[in-house]
Amino acid sequence: MGDLLVPLYTLPEISKKPEQSWTIRKPIPPEKYVITEWVGTHFSKQWQSEVEVALSQNPASCLIAVEDNQMIGFACFNVTALSFFGPTGVSEKARGRGIGLQLLIQSLLEMKHMGYAYAIIGSAGPVDFYKKAVGAIEIPGSEKSIYQGMLR
Ligand SMILES: CC(C)(COP(=O)(O)OP(=O)(O)OC[C@H]1O[C@@H](n2cnc3c(N)ncnc32)[C@H](O)[C@@H]1OP(=O)(O)O)[C@@H](O)C(=O)NCCC(=O)NCCS
């Protein structure tokens, strides 16, 4: 898996669905323990570490998706490296409803407003998701990514 490049000057409009029962918002510091535990349980220790770094910033370098007062997804940016989007994830039960797309576009919009022209998705898993959603392109030679040799 290589890295992807996303132009931030051609981001699609993102509209809230009328029937939408979840919100996408910035977390606040007292929620840190809930969010980091959730990410560790649903995904991995590595992503838990990254979300901890995101939540150590104020304002946090991440967004969360919440439904019925429960966390159902998250997205981080400027955490693994400056200009990087990710990690991101939606709980298995909540996938396929447009939540991952909203988390992605709202995060990329925040990066655009910070002054970035491009974002990088490091070692992207669902490449087709990013290509279709935000016109991401593969970065040649990026297979040796920033994660190379990472301690586990
Ligand atoms: C990738 C992920 C965040 C997408 O979240 P989601 O809420 O299910 O995605 P959405 O419902 O917003 O999907 C938006 C569109 O992308 C498509 N899509 C979603 N996941 C996809 C995938 N893995 N591959 C290709 N297309 C995908 C959907 O079909 C949808 O298309 P449509 O608008 O034509 O219906 C979610 O599947 C996930 O948490 N995966 C595991 C963690 C992961 O891989 N994270 C990315 C690390 S780089």
C-alpha cells in the first residue's frame, strides 16, 4: 500500500442529509478517555496512539461521529505527519451510511482552511474509497512509507 495525494482545492460539497441521525463534531478534552478506548477496541493500538496525539492538541486534530450519544466513527489529521489525513474509521454496524465520507470531507476542509493545498493519506487501505470520494491519486514510489520500520 502506497500513499495517496488529495487536492484540497477541488473538494466536493458535503451536505447534511435531512434524515441524518448522527453529528460530526470536534471532541473536547474530557472525552479523551472514551475516544481513545473506543479506537483501541474497534481498531488497533497504533490508531489508539495516533488519536491520543490528536486529542493532545487543543483544538483536537480530529473529528468524531456521534449517534444516540455513542461514538460511531472518527477521523484524525496532522497527526502521523504534518499534512497527513488519518487514521479514520467507522464502527462496522454504522458503515455504508455516508459517515466515513462526511468525516473525510470535513477533516480535509479543516486542513484546507489551515492553509494546505494537498493532503496525504498514508499507506491508504481503501484506495477506491479515496479515489472516488475526493479524487485521490497514488504517489509513485511511496510504498516505502513513513511507517517503514515502525516499532510494534
Ligand atoms: C473506509 C471507511 C471509513 C468508510 O466509511 P463508511 O461510513 O462505510 O463510508 P461511506 O458510507 O461514507 O461511503 C461513501 C462511499 O464510499 C464507498 N466506499 C465505502 N467504503 C469503501 C471501500 N472500502 N472501498 C471502496 N469504496 C468504498 C461507499 O460505497 C460509498 O459510495 P456511494 O456514495 O456510491 O454509495 C470504513 O469502511 C472503515 O472504517 N473501514 C475500516 C477502517 C479503514 O480502512 N480506514 C481507512 C484507513 S486508510
